Amino acid sequence: FDADELLSLYGEESMREAFDAAAPASQGHFVTMLSRVAFIEAARPGSGRCLRAPWQGIFQLFPEISLVRALFTHIRRRCWEDCRDRSRSRSRSRDRKKTKSEANGDSQRFFLKNTGDLDDWKIQSHFKRYGEILSCNVLMDKRKKQYRG
């Protein structure tokens, strides 16, 4: 799209006629492609966020481009940014605070499998001979009310 001749080709009436004759899915792909190319051109270094003159004719010939751009903007604002903001405010911080033993490197975290009917008290009593236990979590099956093992 660096050549003005190629860009001018998309602003011709014959291109609009071919667009109108195409299947709706192809029309959507074409308009999306034009929208993205316009966005990329505006973001090019040295363009000053401005488009070349032939784009004005393309935008007049294909008013659907502005609808696609408005849709993209709406989705970006409502879904992506809102979702990120909510997840940050509602979830715990990724930088969790370390306890003193974790900061010193004295603690060790591990997972046990196939423990059968052992509850957290039995597991703690077994491992306390090896050192202090900071926490012990045993997963339970909510339906069966049994330890998962």
C-alpha cells in the first residue's frame, strides 16, 4: 500500500461494484482489511497519525469502514479494558507478601498425592518431626464430603 496507485485502486467505483456483488462474509473481510490497513498507515513512523489523500475517497466509497472502526473501539473499551480493570481490583495481588521464613528461604512447599483418608491434622503430625509447619491444606470433594487424597 505504499504506492498511491494501489491505494487509488481501492477508491474506484468498480471496486465498490465488486464489493456489492460479493458474499456478505467476503464484504466483512474486505472492510476489516481496509480498516486495519488505515490503522497501520496512521501508526507508521513519520506519518504524524495522518492518512494520505486517497483514503478520503475510500472512506466515502466504503462508509462501512467507520462502522467497523466504531465496533472495534466499542469492543476494546467494553470488553478488554473493563475486564482487565475488574480483574485487577477483585483478585488478590500477584505480588503476594512473603512470610519471614519464605523471605529467608527456609520454607519448602510441596504437594502430596494418594494420601487416601488422611486429614490435615494427620499430615501435620507426621511431618512436624521434620520442622515447623506453616500451613497444611487438604482438598475435599464437596459432593462426597471426603478428602480427595
